Amino acid sequence: MPTDNQKLYEIAVGLIPGVGNLITKQLVGFCGSAEDIFKMSKSKLLKIPNVGEVVAQQILDANVLDLAEKELLKAEKEGIEILFFTNPNYPQRLKRFADAPALLYHKGTENLNHERTIGIVGTRNATEYGKEMTDQICKDLVQYNPQIISGLAYGIDIAAHKSALKYGLKTIGVMASGIDIIYPAVHKSTAIEMQKNGAIITENKFGTIPDAPRFPARNRIIAGISDLLIVVEAAEKGGALITAEIANDYGIDVYAVPGKVNDKFSGGCNKLIAQSKASIFTSVSELVEFLGWNLKGEKKAKKQTIEPTLEGDEKIVYDLLVQNASLQIDDLAWQSQINLNKLSSVILNLEFAGIIKLLPGKKYALK
């Protein structure tokens, strides 16, 4: 585990002007540790990708250790864990994505690498139908024991957290503010309760006010730590649809609860389904079958499959889909190192052979 001195430098890197999440990771990858970044010469810094003259000079001129020390002392006093992306307690699901935060603030009893996670999001103007569906989903998930991930906002988010607590499920609230500012304030008592049976997390330093750009940023964390995302209710524009869009980009499966055609707060869900950006949610049993989850404490039966006889690029694609539940074509291209035009032909051949199938969100999986 990192020492206090290491933590000090890990906090300090993010306080340097012009050094964001991506550059932080590149700096650590090149230098070896956060502390070593501050020991680098300008000539060495300039050899690191995305570190130009301005950023290199900002690092050399940075006087941020005093600020970092105040942040660290406050965290220790408040019982808050600060997780750098190299920390084993950092959420490994989130770590896969290039835009993941380099640093997270974590307060609560629950770790961020639970075996199973489900994100539940939706409109702030939740109807009774939306709240009832959220409650039923959480109730039906109890036997599978997942963490429930949401954003502590009005409407569906807070309904998801409350239902999780009601049924004894662990729940994680992802915040757009500093860890010391519960927003909205009326959810403070729920947030405190969540810390006893879950956690609250944020990428923002102490005292950060949740301004508009921080909510979409918060949404990428919700998507990134979820095995699957459920949109319960959403208008045709709003944060829930942004979260669904990010999940699609990340290759995370999205389900949407359908509603009446003329219902304002089901318009977004219906649109996601119509555009094949989400599968239609019908029941938790269908959802967990898709995920391949077994019941809590029950041994999972081994599925007997006969591996098709494949060679070359087709075998490479098949093996990747054996290792991953589903992948978008861009991910397949990157992981297989097969040219996109050639890959499209390989995928088509595998579809015709009945070996793979296209899923909502333009992802491919084995049949």
C-alpha cells in the first residue's frame, strides 16, 4: 500500500495546472511514480507524449505540495481513502478506460471491486411507475447480491440507492462535487446511511461545487464501474442518456425500461431501444441470464460447447469473444490488430456461419 509520502505526491500531480488524467497516467508510466515526476528534468519531460513546453514548465514550476498536504490531512481526519489509479483498491473496471480519473476519493465500508455491479440511472423527475420499477429491480436482484451504482441525484438515482439499502444491497453513490459536499443537500442522510452499507466516491477535491460540466464527467464513472447499466426512465434529453451513450462507447451493455409512447419520461428509454442503443428490459431473470450470473452461493454449471474449427483471423476474433462477453468492432480491431476493412469481412463470415451475433450498441458476441 502507498505511504503517506507517496499519497502526497499522487494528490500533488493532479493539482499541477494543465496536467489532467491522461497526462498523469503517461507521466507515471514514463517516470515510474508520482514522486519521480517532480524529479524529472525538462529535457526528459519533453520526451513524454502529450507533454509539451508549457506543461513541462508547469511541472517544474509547480508549488503544490503544501496544497496536497492539506488535502491529505483533511482526508485522514475525515476517514476518506484517496485512491490513485495504481492503488489495488482503485476500481479495476474503471481503470480500463483512457479517460478514467487518475485519483478517486472514497468514503464508506464497501470496496470498489465487488464481484457484481449494476448501474441504475434515470430522470430527476421520476414518476411513480419509475420508482416502482426501480424498487422491483433492486428487490429481484437481491439473490444475486450486486452493488447498485448510481449518482445520488433526485429521481431515479436516489430511488435506486434507497431501494438498495432497503433490501440490504451494497450501494455506491458517484458524486459530481467534492466528497465533503453532498449534493443535493436533502440526500445527506441517505449518503450517510450509504457509507455504512456501501460508499460515496468522487474524483473532485475537497470543496468542489458541482457545476454543470462535472455531471457528465461523473456519469462516465457510473458507466465505467457498472457491469451493466439500466436506464429506468429518461426524457429525450438528459443525464441518463449521456450515461447510456458513454456506456455504449465503453462497450458496456445497456438495458432500458420501456414506457408508453406518449409518456414524456419514457421517451428517452423508448428511443434508446428503437435505435438499438439499449436492449429492452423485461425482467431481472433475463438480465442475469445475459450476464451469466448464478445465484448467490450456487456453483455455476459448466456450459458444454463444441468449439468450431477456425483458422487465421476468424480464430483470433472467436478467441477474443470467448474471453469477453461482447466487444464493439473498434475494440475487436484494436485487440486483434486486424485492419478494419478485413475485420468487417471476417465478422460477416462468422455471422453467416452462425458463430457470432450482433447485439444492441453495435457489439458482437458468440451465439
